[in-house]
Amino acid sequence: DLNELRNANKDRPVIEMLRQIIPDASRVEYQLNASGRGFFVFTVLGEMYALASEGGGALMLLRMGTAIAANAGGLVAIDEVEAGLYHERLPSVAKALFAAAKTADTQLFLATHS
């Protein structure tokens, strides 16, 4: 769970991935609204914003970063790594993936259909 990773100071790969589209992001967490529905929020310069406002690519990056951080020292396989991401961001996303995996000592297997 993302909040458990953050509480254990193991969320750095998640933040590294999210910074590909939100450069000043400093924190991300899962919250519940008044009706009990969950959503992700990120912090920029002390202000919180809903991650959904950044589009589907942001959620994909969050999922990839969380998978890497949660499997530190292990293995992560990502199919269609480019899905939901703007094509011009792919080189920087690839760099961030590899940097996050190195930080977490996680082996990556990536597949693409492009």
C-alpha cells in the first residue's frame, strides 16, 4: 500500500516516477473522502491536489513507481509500459523507471507493443 511505503520512507521510487509529469511533486498519498471513496493526492509547494486532475498517465506512473518500491530487491514486470503516456515523455519515463529500479534494487521486465 502506498501509505505504508511512505510511512516506511520507501516511497522515493514513486515520487521519482511522478516527477516525470509533476516536477515539483514532493509527496503522494491515498486518502478517503467523506463518503469513504478513495483517491490519490499529491503535494506541490505545500498544496494538495487530486492526482486524477493530471490524467491517466499520472496514475500509470504512480502504479509503476509503487510496484517498484513495493518489490524492492525483487522483480517487476510491466506490460505495455507506454500505455496512457504522451509519446514525447517516453524517453524521460524510461530513465525514471530505470533510476527508480536502481534505487529500489529491483529488476525490471518491460514489454511494449509499439
